[in-house]
Amino acid sequence: MANLPKIGSLISVPEVETVIRLDIADSEDEPGSRNLLSSFVVTDEIERAFQQFFHRALNRRGGAAFLRGNYGSGKSHFLAVLSLLLESTKLWEYIRYPQLQEFKRLSEQKILVVKVALHNFSAGESLESILFGETEKILQHKIGETVLLRRGAMLVEHFNRYVLPQHPEFLREIKQTKSEWAARSQQQPQKAIQQAYSFIQKNQIPLRAVFDRREALEILHRELEAADYDGTFWALDELSEFLKAKPSSALFTEDLRFLQFLGEACTGDADTKTTLPVYLIAALQENIEKTGYIEKDLVYRIKDRFPLRFSLSAHHVNQLIARRLICKKTGALPQIKTIYRSFVTAFPQAEIEENDFVAIYPIHPDTVQLLEGLTPIFSQHRGVVDFIYHQLTGDDNRGWPGMLDLPASELMTPDTIFDHFKDRLREISELASYVDVVFLTVQKDIDRLFDSPEDRLLAAKAVKILILNELNLVKIPATVYRLSQMLNRPVSDLDESLNTGYLKEVILKKLVQEGSFVAKGKLDSGEFTYFISMEMTVHQMVRNRVQEFFSQPVKMEQELPDLFVHLQNALIPFTALGSGKRRKYGFDWQNTHREGWVFFKQQPRWDGGELDELNRDLLTSEQDFAFFIIGSEKTNWPEPPQFSAGLFQNSFAGVILAWVPRPFQIAEIEFLRRFRAYEMVDRQLGGSVSPQEKQMRQIVTEWLEAHRSEFVNIVEDVYLHGRIADTRGWRDFQFAPFYSDFKSILKQIFSPVLQEAFPRHSEIMPGDVMPPFVGERLFLQFIKPGGLPREEARSQNVDQLIETYLKPLGIVASDPDQYNLSLSDDGNGLLAHFLQECTGENPVSLYSLYWRLRKGEWGIAKGQFQLLLGALLAAGRLTAFLAGNAVPFRSIAQLGDGSIEAVGEGKLISEVVQQALKPFLQLSGFQTISAHFSISAQEQFWRLLKEFKHEVRALLKKWQSLSRRYESYPAYRQIVDPEELDLLLLEEFCDNIRVSFPAREGLEKLVEEIGAARIQQVPDWFRHLHSMTAIVENRFVELNQIYVYL
């Protein structure tokens, strides 16, 4: 678009009257009437109103209508044009709309036109006297003689009573005496009326006229018929304002009754002898019922009598521009079309056709759209006319340069509406703040935020448009694209994103984030939209409060820790630790779950006593570490004064650590101070009840939420670049670049620390963290029986449990077919240590034993401890005690339910005794006992052995009886050899089973008395005696007979 001409070379702007008064419309003033008609724009709604009226008039059907429109909408202009067209045939040729020419024949009718601009009259006068009074004047002017519509007799009576005493010159003028005038008043009333009325008119004496409305209407019609008139047209302007100004309800009601009468006159329903049609149009700014209190019945009656409704609005600004305000010069059309193509190329989403763009050029399409929504504020058409005209041509008095000398590519953008009507906005109380508060405040923000004049101008224009959009009846979604289009500042016609990117990132982003009143929202489509939020006045109040706290001198090392406790969703759980009490946190270490106490030390000073107490607690609790997160780098750790002598000599003391942050940078301190200030304001507004303070708190909350992630990032960074110390000094520690959660931080910090505290735990580390149910299952299915075939273990899903949890303890011996419990302490350091802890004359407290092993070098977890102890108790290597008495051990659950208080050395028979008794396991009844001796197996063996004693004695008795019966038989000595039966051994065996002895003592005494070698022969001799007894008892007689026979 190189070498574009100026706007003024493409258009001309005719002079216009911005204010049209009804009372200046004079058909006898042809030049004035011609201008009035030629400048009139017939919009679609005006055309409809004309057509309705003209159709009735052509058909000689009277009618009453209300013409409604806001201030400045053109009601007076409408009435003036209609009046001129009804008065003069010649004036029809100046109305420039062919669609109205079909009604030109209406000018053949002779209609009395009475124009009444009610703002010229006092509200104290009645509507009746004004209308009939004005009708009298017009009628007298048209027919050239005095015609009175008022009551003549009342006129003369009032004249004689009130005027004549003050004006004796009247009698001199008519050359009569007082008595002669009195006689004329009685005998020649019409002549007396004429003379009195002429004197009143000539001397402008304010004598109130009295009318009989029906009589007046009949007189009017008689005079009109005599003068060959075809009807009457009354035009009442400013009716609603006139009624609202009535000084009393009586006058108001009477005028409404007269209005009802006029409506009836127009519709032919009045009780009068009239035949000519009457037309009435009354202009209102608002509906009749809003002019004051009116009874509903009266409102309904009036509306019934005014069946026609004409409305004037400002929704046709484009027609007003194209038809009245701007004229395109000859040859301008191609150039304007070129400008249109450039516009839609830069802004392809612009919703305007070429013809519409050409019609309103050089007005921006969005300017027209905003004008239509804002005209109720800006005097409707009158305001639009003044705006278009003076923005184009300029106004030196108001400092507007005009646009006619600008390049033709420039358009009148919406921001010019704000410039033009700025003073008008100030006059409206509810809108003044948009100028005096919003714009002036944002203008200061613009001067602060932008350096270049171009950016400042662009930002100011954008804010003006946003303000206008807030006032608009139908708001335009002010997306960045739409704002860019409204501003008409294209950067490129190749890439439309370039036209929005600068506006969004450089201008709008700063206005929203760092300025006042400009806010950003989101449409359903996901696009962001910008708007003016009057809550920004509350924003300023918030900023003032924040500044008060921000400017207070504070020691941040004391204030920041208090601020951290409000830090939510952070990697470090400051909020959870904010109460000052220790909290448990845990992680998995070497396949065991480890927990510790974590503290947030808000005040970074220390004394040794609290660490002494903490260390004692750690030695007798499931917590394996303590971790202090220090609120400031300014701390006396790791040199607290006077730790208890020797307290930290044990290796476990090293698990008390402190986490000290790095020093904050200046910029970080500034941000945190501001964040603290917002937090303080938020607390201050916590109990707010007023709407304003609630809005303030919402703004503060939104700011805190928007900046919380930055706060979190700063705080996490100062700690993740901080240092770790134990009670001996700083530790060499390097933080990882990323952590998923606080647990992962603890694990990295404390894994090496726990290795130092429990250096031998890795030797017994289970294959996985042990669930609660596993211990009891392993005890019942493997530990108690002492072994389990591999195939059976697999089928019962126990094999993996044995491999995972028992093998690391070194108590499982396995061969290819069998898992066996092995409790040999040879080479098993843990088992040896465990048994050593239980050595002594007295049982060892279960509590004491657990904590010595739990907090010792093995660091054994509770689940492992219970498995190992359960195995030793079940195998008899240890004995369970309660209240000093040995108690049976049957279940792992006993180790936690209080039924076992202590353990001592075991009550199991020695290995020698076990080997001596093993042959008995081949006997019937003993085969259910495991070859692996345990306390339970030992008890069962002793019980069975005592039962076996009775069986042996019964067998010996039977043998002795059989021997006495058959010893004299010849075959006895051949069948039975007494030397082959060691009956004395069996007798000795029975004699040495002392049933009163407990199992261990009974078994050991039995083997000791008989001897290990001889006791092993008992089962064989028992079986042999049993066999011999059966032969003698069942077959001896038969065998003896055979022997004798042979």
C-alpha cells in the first residue's frame, strides 16, 4: 500500500447539526427544511415507523402512538421530519429514500400540524392548556382569524375579575365605559371574547385558559372542516420528562387523564361530534408507567388508546455513518477496497464483508460495534454524530486534530471513543472511576512499565479499549487476537501470529502481572481474554498493606522458618513439621523398613541436653535415626555446648544429623520478604466479614498461589545445596540432582549412616521387606517341625519364604530334597551372639534382649529377631519364662502378646542322649516324632516312652505265664532258648523309667543308668520277645505234637 493518499482525498464530511429541536422545524423556511430533510437518515426501524403512520394517514384512520427512544436517539428529528412532510408537498423531494416516495401522495391531504416541544413549558401548566393553547395559535395562523378553543364565558369572567382592574386602558382602546363593557359581555359574548382575547395576546398577559376538552375538540373540527382541512397531527416531544417534573400528583394524574382522552379522540372513541381523523405521536425516553406512580387500570387504558409503538435505538450506527455522516469521493472506491484487502489479510478472522467495510470507511468495524453498545451512555445518535464528525474533522477547542490528513490506511480505532467521551464518563457518577481511577492509575503503571513511547501509546490504547468493553452492553471477547485487530497495528501480512505475539508478550503480560486493573480470564474455548476488573481498587489496598509489612525491618533468619511452615506441596514437609513436634518418617534400607524422627528446628540455637535425651530415646525405640532440618544457616551446630561426657561414644549416636541450608541470595531474600508480607496480610484478613476485605483476601490468596511454586523452588534449592552434619562435625555429602519425594532424600542421607550404626546387618539382610503374616507361617510350617521336603515346600509356597527370610539368618541347612532347620552356632556369628546374650544363671528380659540386638551391630529387625528366637525356643536351645517359671512355647505370637517375659538357656537333652534314644524312633507309635529333637519332640518322646514301659511290662508278664505253662513239655527246650532273651535288660529298662521325672531329667537318667550302648538294644529285644511270645501263645501245642510224633 505504498504511496497511499490521505483520508481526506477519499471522503468528505458534510456539516451536521448534532441537536435537532422540534420547534425549529418550519415548513415555511425552505432552506432550513431542506437541510433538515436531506440530513435525515432513514434507518430500518425509522422506515417501519413511517410506513405504519403513513398507511393509517392514507386511509384516513386516526391513531395515537408512543415514540420511545433514549436521550439523543433522534426522536425530535423524527417528529420534525414527519411534521415537515405532512405540512408541505414541495419538501418531499428532499427526502432521499425512494422507499418512502410511495407515500408522497399523502401531501395531497391538508393536515393541521401542531408541534409541541414540552421542554419549553412549565411543568406546572396542564398538558390540556398547553396542547389546546398551541393548537389555537397554529389554527389562527393558518386560517388568518382568531379561533378560540377555550371556554369563552370563563375567559371573559376571568378577564373582568383579574385583568380589567389592572388594565383600565382596555376600556379606552375599545372606547367604552365600564357599564357598556359589562352590557356587551352579557349581550354580545362572542364579540366580548374576541376583544378580551386580543388584548391578552397583544399584551402577553398570563391569564390561565380554561378548556372543555370535548367542546374544544368539536370547535377545532368545525373550524378545520370550514377551512377544508383533512385532519389534525399533534407532535408531543419530551412527554416523559414533562410528566416526571409534575409538582403534584393531582396535576400528574390530570395530565394522564387528558392523555387518555387524546388517545380516545384519535381512535374515534371520544364522546364528541367529530369526523376528521386525529393523529398523535408522543415522544418518550422511557415507558409511560415509569414517569411516576400510576394506577394499573389507568396505565392499561392509556396503552389501549395508544396502540402504535415506535422505537428508535442506536443499533444502526453503520447506516448513520454511510447515509449521513461520510460521503465517498468520486474514484475513491478502488483505493478503499485495497485498504480492505490489506486489513483482512492482516486479520483474517475479521468478520466484515467488503461492502460493509467500504460503507463505514474510515471507521474501524469494531468502533462501530462498540458504539452501538455504548450509545445509551453517549447520547445515542446525537453522541455518535458528534463523535464521528469531530474525530474526522477535528475540534481545536477540545484538542482533537482530526483524521483527514492521516494516511488512508489509518482507521478510526475504538480507543478514540474513550478520548472523545472521556468527559462524559466523568459526569456519570457510576462510571467516573473508570477515568479518574482506572485509567489514571494504569497510565502511571504504563509510564513505569514501558520505556519506549510506542509501547506506552499501544498500551494506553489497549487499556482504553478494555475500559470501553467493560461499559459495552454486549461485551466483545477481548482475546489478544481481537485486541490486535481493534488496535489495527499489523506487523506482518504473512504471519498473523506476529501481529498478536508482541501485544501479548510485551504489552498485555506486563499490564496484567505488574499493573493495576487489567486482568486475564479464560473462555470456554481455552483462549485467554482480557478485561478491566474494578476489584483492582481492592488490589491497590492490598498492595498498600503488603508494602507496610514489606517495609518493616525484620531478621529473616528468625522470620523465614515461621514462613516455611506454610509451605505446602514442597519436597520437604515443612507444613507437617510446623507444630514443632517430632514426626515419624521411614524408608526401606537393606530390605528392612527403618523409621526415624524428623524435626524442623525453627530457632537454630542449641543446648546439649535435648540431644542427650534424644539419644537415650533412640536406644530403646523402633526409630533408628533423628534428623533436624534447621531453619537458617546461622546456627551453632555442630558444636552445641557441653554434650554429656561419653554419651556419643557408641556408634549409634552418629545417626543424629542436622540439615543446614546454604545462605540465601539477595534476590531470594527480597522475594521471600514479599511472600512473607503477603502471608502476613493473609493472616490479618483471616477473620474478615466485610465484602471488601473478603475480596482483598481472595486477591492475596490468588497471589500466594501464583507465586507459591517460586517460593517452593527457592526454599528447596537452598536446602538441596546445603550441608549435613552429625554430632561430630560436617559430613561429606553430595545431594542428588533429583528427588521424587522426601523419603528418597532421607534414604540417600541415612543409608551410609545406618551402615555405620549397623555394620553387620548386610550379613543377615533379608531378601525383601517381611510382611507381618510371614513369621507365624514359617514357624508353623518349617521351624516347629524342624524340616520340610523341598517338593512339599514348593507346593505350599513356603520355599521362597525360607530362602528370603530364614536363609539370611544362617539357620537353614538344605540338601537336594529337604530343607532342615540348623541351629549350630559354629560359623554363625549372629546365632553365637544371640546365645551369648542369653547365657547366665538367670533368664534374660525379652525387652532387654531385643533392644541389645536391635540397636547393636547387627541391627536386626523385629521380624528377623522373632524368627530366630522362635527357632531357638522351639528347638529347646532357649527356654521361655513368665513370672520366673518356664512356660511352653507354641507360637510366634507369644513373643508379642506378653505371655513370655524372659528367655534362658534351653532344657533339651544332650546330643549323646539323643543318639542313644534314636533306635526307639523305629518302634510303632514313635515314628511321628521328628528325628530333629526339639522341646516339643522331647516331651512327646518321654510321654511315649512312659506308655511303652507299660507295654513292655505287660509283655514280660505274659511271657512268664507262658513259660511256666509249657516249660515241662518236651519241645519247650527245643523251641525256646532262654539265653537268647535278655529279659533282665527289659526289666532294668522298665525299672529306670521314673514317670515322676520331667522329660529331660527322665531321659538323661534312663540312659545314664542303663548305658548308651545297652539302651539302644532295648527296641530289638522288645521286638524279639514280642515275636517269641506270639509263637508260643499261638502255635506251641501244634509244634509240641509234631516234635513228639517225630
